[in-house]
Amino acid sequence: MKITYKTVNVYVDEKDNLLALPTGESDKYGLKNLDIVFQLSSPYNDSQLEQFLIAAMDKCYSLKADDTPGPTVLEKHLGIKGYAKAVKSRRLVNYDWVLNSGYVVIPTNKKPRQGFVHQEDKTIKLGKELKTGELAKAFREAMQLSTT
């Protein structure tokens, strides 16, 4: 299988602590969070943030997603029943890689009954090669733009 797209869902709490969930192939959904969670506790510097995000991206497609019914990866990790409760005070930032265009960071808004919705007009495009410091700067900006 040739991989043309990767995405990492990064949940940000009110203290800017981060949980990153890489995605992988799912027979049922096409793409789904893997049962792998990366954590980064605030405060962290730009270098730590970039290492965290790159490590999570590197795990995309590292195994097949679990399609059995039950709680989401986030719910299991937090020990909270119900996705809405698990994300109640969290923002979501998507960190993606697309074969033809490179890396992007996408802030989201949380909408009632819709969940998280991409702020497409505020997508931060980083290109095919990441330059030191650019990913952290873009991610911090997207954290500020994202809403709970």
C-alpha cells in the first residue's frame, strides 16, 4: 500500500498539555486512530514540541487500526466513558502530511452536534520539508485559533 496521506489528531487541554493520536488503516472506516497515544506535558519548548509531533507522525500506519466496537482510543486513555465527555474541555489541532503538498496544521472549532470542524481558511501550510522551528510556531498558532 502506498501511503499518500497521514494525520495526527492532537488534543489540547486548558493547560496546553497535549495528547497526540496517530492514525492508520482501518478496514471499516478507511482511516482511524491507532491505539497509540503520545503525551507532552506543559511547559515544553519548541524543540520538545516538534520532536513530539514528528514522533507521532512517524507512527501513522505503523499497525492496523482496531475496528472492534467499544470506546475510542482517547476515552480508553483518559478513562472517561463517552467521547463528548473526553473532549469536553479540549481543543483539537490536526497535523497532516499529504504526498503532493507536504505538511499542514489545521485548527478546529467545536460545534454542537457536529464535533470538531476544520477551520479550512486558517490552515497553515508548511510545505514538503519541515524547517526547524516552523512546525512549533504553526502548531502554537493553531492551538490559539482552535476552540472548545
